[in-house]
Amino acid sequence: MAIENLKQSKSDSEKAQEDAKVRSVVETTLADVEARGDVAVRTLSEKFDGYSPRNFRLSPSEIEAAIQKVSDRDMEDIKFAQAQIRRFAEAQRASMQDIEVEALPGVILGHRNIPVQSVGCYVPGGKFPMVASAHMSVLTASVASVPRIIASAPPVDGAPHPAIVAAMHLGGAHEIYVLGGIQAVAAMALGTDTIDPVHMLVGPGNAFVAEAKRQLYGRVGIDLFAGPTETMVIADDTVDAELCATDLLGQAEHGYNSPACLITNSRSLAHETISEIDRLLTILPTRETASASWRDYGDVILCDTHDEMLNLANDMAYEHVQVMTDRDAWYLENMHSYGALFLGARTNVANGDKVIGTNHTLPTKKAGRYTGGLWVGKFLKTHSYQRIETDEAASIIGEYGSRLCMLEGFVGHAEQCNIRVRRYGGKNIAYGKAAQ
């Protein structure tokens, strides 16, 4: 049986047209912020968020006032989530060691893992203020010992969102701004009169934020291209339609353009899941958003074998991949392109998004083919160094180096090696001899 699409999302050409519109808006906005700085940022904040405070950066007293608005239960939950995320990030950091080896007698090679010196963490707001995104970016950067961590989130109902501010502060942010969208990432990356630029941007966002990060990449580093949330469920007849439909719609509610895909080898499960989604969309409070995503970006794909399901999943390289089959460990062993795996019916993507300890900032749009998600290592740069400690080592390496430089025609390079051979090798060496 050939792979069969029982429900198909928008065509690639339609999606490309939407992307082109986003690119144009972002390009114009970035140019405006670069040219007019704080003036442009304030204009954009007034236009899109109806927010124009005296200062976009929160003072210590404003941070404390926001935190006081968070209930005891919410604060307890935030602290629990941050403890889980910190524990895993610290274990990851401990796995990354500085090294130094003596490659040859007297030749010392090593590398050091050095934190990025300044990071801008964007936390999405909008319909769903994503408190958890502050843990994932700010806290993880803090575990990596980044010296300057600034964080920004849009206002919610005309004011800083208390729980987001609390999460940023507890996570270790040194500066907190109430700014959203393109203007936030542009201000952090390009700098303004009141905001010093950062070396790196991290954090998820809508299509405009993701495109802004893409266009700014090179001027600053970024974590990855984190566009609209994608979720994939790989399931066989060991689970039921209610689980599959719930897991698909649980992520489709993120936005009107959040892809959700079911891959299965069970025709009955496929049809039952479509029916269950239709039922859930009549009662889901976020059905307006989720139904738009499912209508335009939902797929149900029927395969014959697990091998077909695996190959298709690897090719699509979705952000979240929920595996509920009779061979979950086989998928873990053989999946190679994805954001994060969620294995077995007992787990789910929401756990990873909010509390379990792994990072929820993950690659989308097939970026999982070449990068993993945000983690403590993204905030560290591995820099090598070398040292020659003996005359004999300087002479031996110099002779090889000289000849290899001449092989490529770099005479000046060769002389860098030659002068060391002459000074430390106790003999003269000519270009011709070195090149032989």
C-alpha cells in the first residue's frame, strides 16, 4: 500500500506566499529600528501593544511589585518547574568538559567552553503568555554562567505579566524589558540609546519574531529557527483516538498556523482520530485557534509499515514528535531528525513544554535535520588553544608546517614556521629545503 494522505494541509506554494509577506514586513521594521532606535521601538510598541511607558526596562521596585501579584500556588509551581529545568541543565553543563592533551611531546592542545558574554531572551506573550519560555532561556543561560542576560516580553492587558516577570527574575535575568514582537528582538540585537546590544538572541516566537531572528543572524548569534509550533503523533493500534486527538489539538491551539500531523499504520485509528478532533473542537475553549490550525495545517497520513512511518517522520523533521507504538525504543534508536521525542502514552508534549526538565525551544521547519534544540551548550562557545613547550617540538612542527604551507603556495605562512625552526631548531632551513 502506498502512503496515503487522508487529510492534507495547505500547499507548499501557499505557505511560501505567507512567508514572503512576513519577510517583507520584518525587513522594513528592522531597518526602521536600526535607523530611529528608541523612537521606532516606542512607535511600534504603541501601535501593536498600546503600551508606551516612561521606561521599557523594569526597575527593581517594579519587578518586586509584579512578583507580589503572583499567587503562592503559582509561585510554587514556577519554582518547581525551574528546579526541574535547572537540574537537567546542570547535568548537561557537567557533561561538557574543558580538555588539554599533549598531542606530541611538548605540543599542548586544548579547548575551553566559554559562555557567550550577553544574551537577549525573548518570551512570547499575545494570547498565551508563555511563562515557561522564561525558564527555558533565562534559566539555562544562567546555568551556563552568561554574564549579561536580558529578557523581554510583551505587555499583557497593558502591563507587565506578573508570572513572566517572576520567572525571568527567578531565572537570573539581569535586565527585564516589557517589549514584544519584532521591536523587542530588533532592540536587543541592534541596540538603541537605552538598550545595549547583545551577542546572541534566543527564545521562541511567532512567524515575525522567527523571521526577525533569521534576518539578524550573522550580526548576532541565534539559538535556532523557532517558528510556529509543530507537533507530530506517530501511533499504531496500541493507543486510541482520544489520546491522539488530544495530543494533536493540545499543540494546534498555539496559533492559527501550527502544523499538526498524525502518522499511523492503522486506518481505523486515522478515521477515528479525525472524528474525535471534530468532536473536541466543539468543546475546546481555544477552538477558534486550534480549528484554524487543524483546517489549514493538519495532516493525517496512513502508512503500511513502521519503516514507512519512520522514514516519513525523519523526512518531515517535526519539532515535537509523540511516539505511541508497540516499539517506542526502536523509534528512539532510529529517529535522527526532530526537535524532541516524547516516548509512550504516559508522556506528552505539554510536560516538555512546561515542567519535566527538558528545553521546549526546539527547531521547526525541518531545522531538526541539522540542529537540536536550545540547551545549556548553546550558550557556550568551544574555543581551542595550542602551546609548544620545547625547542624540539617547535622544530619538528615547524618543518612539517613549512612544507605544507609551501604546498599551497603560502610563502609568508611558511616563513612563520621557518623562523621558529631557525631559532629553536639549532639549524638553518631554506624555503626549498622546507618545501621538499
